[in-house]
Amino acid sequence: MKRKSLIFTAPLKVEVLEEELPSPQAGEVQVQTICSAISAGTELMLYRGEAPADLPTDPTISALGGKLAYPLKYGYSVVGEVTELGADAAKDWKGRRVFAFNPHESAFNAKIEDLQPFPAEIQPEDAAFLANMETAVNLVLDGWPRLGERVVVLGQGVVGLFLTAILARYPLASLVSFDNYSGRRDFSVKLGAQQSFDSSKPGSTEEALKVLGAKRADLVYELSGKPEALDLAMKLVGDEGRIVVGSWYGNKRAAIDLGGHFHRGRINLISSQVSHIAPALTGRWDRARRFEQAWKWLADIKPSQLVTHRFGLDYAAKAYEQLNNNPAETLGVHLTYGGSDFL
């Protein structure tokens, strides 16, 4: 059968090409895509040409291969329905709705062990956020938020908002966030932040600390995608405090002040990356347990409320232009596969 696939071909350029898709092999099934979520982090970096071209794609995702160099199929948040079975696949797989870490394609073959079936009560548009929610759960695990702590989240994109929503259920003393876009700050408060601040406005740091109720925070998450935001994180965090960096900066660089407070305050700088679970947890946690938590929070938060734009796959170039050129009005962006409409 024929399928359509999205390919990053050069900076600021994506194409949708038609190609042949063979029947699934033994141990595989074929999936017809319903929708897929665009990552405003890694994918936008690829679109802009800011990703290190010599860096391998995620080795934990079997559908990805090679390096982050053009031309490249990429994406990792696809929801679809199983339509064809390979040899040895149980008959009850046919018709199941599944999530897959797969590039943006109208149909694809996948090993059964690489698919995540999801409950009927979870809608496809919510399920498409599983990868983002898994990242948010991992950020919580890496940050170890504690009873009565004062916490700040820098960056209220999709992952930042999910993290804020989860932390809002914790018995924290206070929780505030930062983002430069007012729409995202509104969502942040709706999902549980006490207040959300614009870091570009003078005095915002001091105002945030007043709301926190302390001279500095215990824990700060940096999810803005901007390395210079680490300076703000260090202004906000207290002695012996923790800064969890969930952003991937790619080729971006910035001068960071590591001289005074960072050094004498013994600040803990923690890298969080969803491909791995922290060694201290691996005796009890694995990806299955983390996925269990991610599905729970998807059902609770219903993240489809964050979708601001939907584009048919044929209009994928417009989807990336929207993310790149209009970030103030854009949050969740989905590609749809039932037609060529776009909103």
C-alpha cells in the first residue's frame, strides 16, 4: 500500500512524500495513523537547523535511525488504529487504538512490543501527548520535590504545563512559573500554579520570590529551551538547592554565571532526559511503571485542551511555520490524517 511520510529536508523546509509500505512481518502489525503531535522542542530545533547533525537519533526508539542530519524522518508521538496483522500477531490486536514512538507517517509497521494500547476512555488527541507526559513524569522523579518545598518552573510549553499540573497536586508550600507568553501563563494558573510571571518584565523575579514566601526556592525546573535561562534559575534557587534542566539546547550557547552563588551556594545542577531513569530509582522503577503514571496523568489532565492548531498532513509545512513564527499564539500542534483540512 501507499503511505505519506513527513521528511525534514533542509532548515525551514519539510516535505510530505508518498512511498510504498509493505505488509507487516512476523511479530509486527500495521497501524493507520489518526493523529500525531509535533514536539515544539526537538522537532522545532530540527526544523530551524539547530540540532547537532552528528548526534544519533534516540537509540531507545526503534522507529528512528541514523543521525540528526538532513534528510530525516522524525517525530515520536503518533496515535493510530491497528488495521493489519503480521504472522503470529494475536487476532485481538486488530482494531486496537495504540500510541507509537514513530515519525509522522500516515501508516507504518511496528513491532507489537513497541506499541502502547490505551483505554477506550482516553481520546486519541489526549493519547498523542503520552511522550510529553512521560517526560513530565520523569522530571518529577529527577527533581524529588519534597513536602513543603517552594518550586519554580521556567517555561510553560506543553511539557512545562504538564509538570506544573502534576506538581500542583503535591503538598508543596508554593509553586510559581515563568513564561514570556501570556496565553501560556494563563494555562499555567489554570493548571495549578499560584502565579505565573513574565521574566522579561523588570521586578518579576522579586515578585515571584514574594509569592514563594522565601528568599529563594528549593527546586527550580528549567524548561524554556533557552540556555541563558539558567542564570534566572540560579537567581531563584537557594543554597544547596536543585536546578533540574529538562531543556535540550542543541547547538545554542550562552554565557552563564557560575562564579558566585552557584559555587558558594553548592547548587545542584541536574540533567533530566527521558531516555533514562535515574540510577537511584532503577531498582524499583522501569519504563512500564513510568508509562502507568503517564497514562494516569493524561486521563486526569486531558491535555487536548492545550491543542491550539490542527493541520492535515499535507499542510505540515504550515504547521512548522506556525510553531516557528507565531509562538505567542501556538501551544499544542497536531497533524491529522483523515483529510487535508487545517485550522
